[in-house]
Amino acid sequence: MERTAATRLAAVVTSSWLRPEPSHLPAQRRRLHIYAALAEKERRLIGERTRLALAARAAQGVQLGNRRNSREAAAAEHQVLSREADAFAAHVLPIIYSLRASGVRDLRGLASALNDRGVRTVRGGRWHISKVKNVIDRRPH
């Protein structure tokens, strides 16, 4: 006999982390079954809404999914990310070069100086040795 999600949830909860009083056990099991049944119904409703929305979009002629080969899509994404990284490096490298000219040579010192000046990384974070090294390694050859 196949166990439903509600039965499995009740079995897991009552056997592992919930140690109820024996007099409360039937009520707690019923409550867990109700919660699990509601969760299962919600999952089904979400699936139905998603299918209907996708069908409506397809009926409007919208192309759904990625029609390109996944390798081609990954290569295109890599090119976009690479161009963005190059543009960011071109913006930050002059600052790094000026810091080097002022006597800051090591990566830790460069990271600290960039943080002190309020220069943020491409994602808005703080500079670390590895991030400084990555930008320096990206410089045009």
C-alpha cells in the first residue's frame, strides 16, 4: 500500500523530533495530516496554475524555454559575463595602478586600500586578496 505525503510527514514528525504526551498524540497526528493534506493540495494548485499560465503564453505565440543548445547558451552567457568582467577591470585597474605607484605593492595592501577608498567589487562587496588578483590577471595583454 502506497503511503501518502500526509502519512509520511506524520510518521517522520512523530518518530523523529516530536515526542508528544500520549494523550495528545491522536490530536497531533490529525493536525499533521491536515497540514500535510493542505500542503499537498497547494502543491497541486501551484502546478495547475503554472501549466495554465504556460499554456496561455504558448497560445500567444511566446517562445517558451531555451531553444538553443545548452552548450551554445552557456558559451553565450560566458561571453557576456567575460565582457562585463573586462569592463569592470578596465574601470578598477587605473585605481590599482595608482595605488602601486604610491607604494602599495602586495595584494593585501591593495585590497585594504581599495576598501579604504570606498571602491566596491563588481557585486558591491569588499575587496579581498583573491579578488584583487583576479582583476590584475584580467588586464589586457
